[in-house]
Amino acid sequence: MKPVIQEEISGCGIAASAALAGMSYAEAKSRANALGIYAADPTLWSETAHVRKLLQAFGLLAAPEETPFESWERMPDKALMAIKWRVEKGRAFWHWVVFLREEGEATVLDSKKGLRSNVRRDFWRMKPKWYIEIFN
């Protein structure tokens, strides 16, 4: 799996879903927009409904509930993860990333455009709040 770079400042949910589905940001954005999901909508990074709808449209099976983060070792092999979790004006916001464990090696695919590498292993810097396991 490869990281997909978000082409919009607030497109992390679309980019993370695209990475999980193995498609480009442009294709994922087009399909998201057809479903009424837009990167500029704050609910894309402050609620899970839009991302869940997008994952389902891409044929991906996600856990029905969010699981609180406990440790990197306890993470499933594939998950959509909320990092940079914060509250602004009484509303929770976060940045979506993809957690992967392949052949025993854990990585995080981060869609942020300005990163030196979008394949991250600097786990001590990330502050995960919770994740949604992806089953396929």
C-alpha cells in the first residue's frame, strides 16, 4: 500500500480512504463528491460518518465502532487512525492517517503534503486517540 497525498488542506479523510482503496486522490475525491462528501466540510475530520460512507463505497469493510488507542503493539494490521486529536469551540477534530502492519513491520501512511516522508515510523511523535479497524 502506498500513501496518497491530500490535494486540499482538509482532504486527509479522502486521502486516507483512497490509500486503503488503492486509488488516486483525484479518483477518490470525484467519488466522494458524487456521494456529497467534500474535503471542505468540517464533519469529514470531526465525525466518522462521511469516512465510513466513503470506505463502504470503496468496498472496504470497517469495524462498526472506534477503538481507543492503547499501544502500537495492540494495533490491528490495518486501521484508519485519528491523530492530532483536539477540541476547538467544543467540537473534536483530528487528522486521519492509515496504520499498516505488513510482514511484522508497522508504518503509518500520512497524507499531509509537506512531510519529508509520507511513510512514517516516528511513532513517539504521533498522539493517536482511537482507530477504526479495516478488515479487507
